[in-house]
Amino acid sequence: MNEFPVQPSPLLRAEGLTKTYPDGEVQALRGVSLDVERNEAVAIMGPSGCGKSTLLNLLGGLDRPTEGEIYFRGTPLSQIDRDQYRAREVGFVFQSFYVLSTLSAVENVQVPMFETTLDRRQRVERAEALIEQVGLAHRRNHRPMQLSVGERQRVAIARALANEPSLLLADEPTGNLDSRSQNEVLQLLNDLHQRQGLTLIIITHSPEVAAAVQRVIRMRDGRVLEH
Amino acid sequence: MRFITLILRNLLRRRTRTVLTASGLAVAIASVLDLVGIASNFERSFLTIFVGKGIDLLVVRAGISNQLSSNLDQKLGDKLRGTEGVAQVAATLIDTVGFEGAGIASALINGWESGSPLFKGLRILEGRAFEPNEKNVAMLGRVLALNLGKKVGDKLDVAGEPFRVIGIYEGESLFDSGALVVPLATLQQMMGRESQVTGFVIQARSPDPVAIADLRKRIEAEFPGVAATPARDYVQRDVQIRLSRVMAWATTALALLLGSVGMLNTMIMAVFERTQEIGVLRALGWRRSRVLRLILGESVCLGLFGAALGMVLAVVGLRALLLAPTARGFIDPNLPPAVLFLGLILGLLLSILGGVYPAVRASLLDPSEALRHE
């Protein structure tokens, strides 16, 4: 049973988000409000330090806003189990991949599945399917150090999809990639959006990524300039 | 992939640190097991001497904690024989002697009367027991004979006195087999303790504990200045046994402290180094409880690895200890299963003591802060 009732759009709504870090000196967000529709692909752009990553962390349930509220399918995040929200509804992709060096590609994909009721065989089957989906079936048993940076990011994307999330949050997913790998990853994200209807929120500095999404949200000094 | 696979891979990621931490634990656990094992075997062997010979009470001078320091008049034996409820009485003079040539610093020497009930439980492997009025003859325990390289008919120098080996025996305990038995009169003369004995052992007419307790009261009332103690109580109260027990448990406490500090240090370092990774796991939806289980699981696996290594080290160490002349004939190289099991419990305890704090700390990490950690 889905813990989060399906409600009319938007999938995600942020209202008046502010985030002040505990020292009280840095106000990373200053009243950010936005909606993200289901099946939408959105890029968030802006200079370094403008609050993009802070916003992404709040939307992904990694952090709590100082003020304001985020609604997921109409339910305030403050009223739901954030661990469960992250495990079931959100997939994270990071600029530095963060794949576990001791595990093979297919094992890395299984890591989020420990929070599900899947048994070992089901975990392996699903991970194998995801690794194939990102085009790494032939590299499934390779450790991260044996993979190219582009391949590592594809493993990270497969891992983000492990629990069939409805929302994929990517923090500069192509930031550490060469142009060829960048295109491959972008193509993969585009496919996931187009074919599976996955909602994408991507932080990026890349005009290519921005050109590939439906909407660009621009930020500066903790505020949304346009969306 | 199983959860345990992830735990083991994390331990293997830093092999050197894992091996060093486990080795530290192993040394601590091995020391504890050897000391507890020696103390336990010491007590068991001591008790076997009395139980095997059917001894119900030991009569020594009241107030002494070490049997060797007791001194009683041999004539008391006749009076004890006349006490109601007494079946048999045997006098014994005990001392220690060294055999420097063979590298044996200390061996028990027992002075017994010919035909004494104390011979019960000794199996003569070679030769014979001594006859009444025979002097300067010795029966050697099998282990002592082996260590001295003596056989029946050989001459033996005991504390400057010439002796002839007339028998080799096997005792029921290591103490018996590592000792020698000489005629009581010979030992009294040698030690300058004519007509003196260390004490008497008594076999009661009835094995009923109540009857033995009554007999004990009667003896103590009738003969002031002597203490009659049941064999088990006597063994447990013996100062050397108590000392060895206290030392073993003191070492255990110290090993627990040092081992858990070592484990704590390792796990805190592991958590600190992997802060970002923990942030990633939390971002992927892992609950605090799963992070806690991961870190505690690593700690427990490390503890069990250390315990297994410690048990092997304890067995090897005890056998190596037997190479030392002072230990020969006194130490039973076999660790009882209960003592080995203690190693496992110690490993678990150390890993939990050292792992709980880092695991809780890891589970309480704020995911977004952990992800920003460099």
C-alpha cells in the first residue's frame, strides 16, 4: 500500500521555505516557493552558494526548513516519516556518485533495498534489471574503481531507482563527467523521464542539461528569480 | 547481497586496521583465558586430589590460609582416630623442593606413612610403593619423572639428601603427577620437623554431609587450635587458589577496559572516516536503526574475530608456557570448554562496549551535514 495518497498535482509544493544554519549567520534560503508537477523535468540553476543544494536537500527530506513547508502529494513532509519518504519516493544522484567502493555495481544498486521487504533473491533480480537498464550488464560485477566515471554515475542512477521512486533528485549529476559521459548520463536521465514518467529535479550549471528539461528555475542569494 | 556481506566488506576494506584491532583483542582475550584457565585447572586439580582419595575433612592448624604453613603434632593423629565418626586418618607433611639441574624451580614433596590412605588414587606405573621403616626412597609422579629423566632404580638428590627412586606413579591430578612421595619420617628428618606434620586428612564413617558437619564440630570442639575443613571449602579458601582467582579476574577487568577502549578507538575512527558514506546511506533511505546495526555489526564481527584468534592464541600460549621450567608439572595445558566459551562472551562484550557509542553517534548524524563532511 502506498503511504502517500495520490492526489491532484503538484507532486511537490514548497511554500515560503527559509533555511538558516544553526550559527545564525548564513541564511541559505529566503522564502522559496515553487511547484513541481508529476512527470515534470526541472533544472535548478544559479551561482555557487545561491541555495540550490540546500533546496534540494529540503525537497528530498534530508533536512528540515527553518520556516515554511513542503508538501508531497498534498501531505506536509513535517507530518510524514522522512526516512520512509526518502526510501520509497525519492532517488538521489550526487555529483561525486558516492558509490560504495567495496561493492560491485550490482551490489551497490541493492543497498537502498535493505529498507524494503524484498528478499535476497528479489533484491538481486531487481538490481540486475536496473544495471541492465543503465547499460552496464557487462560490468555488473565490477567494483567502482574498475569503472569509468560515467559508468559510476550510471551505477548511482540505477541505485537511485532501486526502490522505484516517483522523484529523482540529482545534484549536478554531470558535473564531474567528460563530455561523452555527460551526454550518456543526460540521455539516460531523459529516457527515464520520457519512458517511465519519472519526475526529475536537477541542479546544474550545464546549459546542455538546462536545454534538455521542460523548465528551468533560476536562483540567486537564496531566492527564486524565475520559474 | 546479504546485510552481513556489507558488514564484512567494510571490515575487509581496511584490512590492516581490522587485523591489528582483532590482534589487540586477541592478546587481551588470550591473557584472560590463560589466567582464568590456569586458576580453574589449579582449583580443579587440587580438588581432585582430595575427592579422588575420598577425603572428607582436612585438619590443619586453625587460622592458617596456606596448608604449607600449618604445623601439628603427629600424635594428634591417634586422638583423631579415636573420635566418633572417623573411619580413617592419615598424616601428611608437605613441602616444596627444587631440582635446579632439571630446570624445575619447585615441586611438591609429600611425606606419607607406608600404607597411608593417601596412596589411594595413585596408579603405580613402574616399581613399587615403600615399605614401613624404609628410608630415603622416593616415588616420582609420572610428569616429574619425565622432567627429571629418572626411572626406577636411579639415584636422586633431593635438597642435598640422596634418594633412590623405587616407583613411578600416575596421579589423578596434575599436582600428584608433578610431585614426589617419600616416607614421612624421612621428610620430617630432612626438614627438621621431627614428630611434626602439616595436617591430617580424615575419611568419615558416613558420607552424609550432615554427619560430616557434626564430625567437624566435634573435632574443633575437642581439639582447640585446629580447624577441620571440608575438602571443597578448603580448596576454595586456599590463599594460593584465591590469589590465582583474583589475579585472573583482575586481568579480565583490565583486558575488558583496554580491549573496549581499543575497539572504541577503531570504531570511532571508522565512523569519522565514513561520515559522508553514512550521509549517503541515510539519503538512500536507510533508517537510523539500520546505520546503528551496520556499525554495531562491524564491531561485533571484529570482536568475534578477535575472540576466535584469542582462543587459538590462549591454547598455543598455554602450551608454550609449559616450556618454562617453573610451569612444568604445575600447569594443565588443556583449557576447559567453559573457559573457552568465556572468550566468546568476552569478544562479544568488548565489541558491544566499544561499538555502542560509535554506532549511536553514526546513527544520529544529520544526513545533510554528513553529506557535506569532507
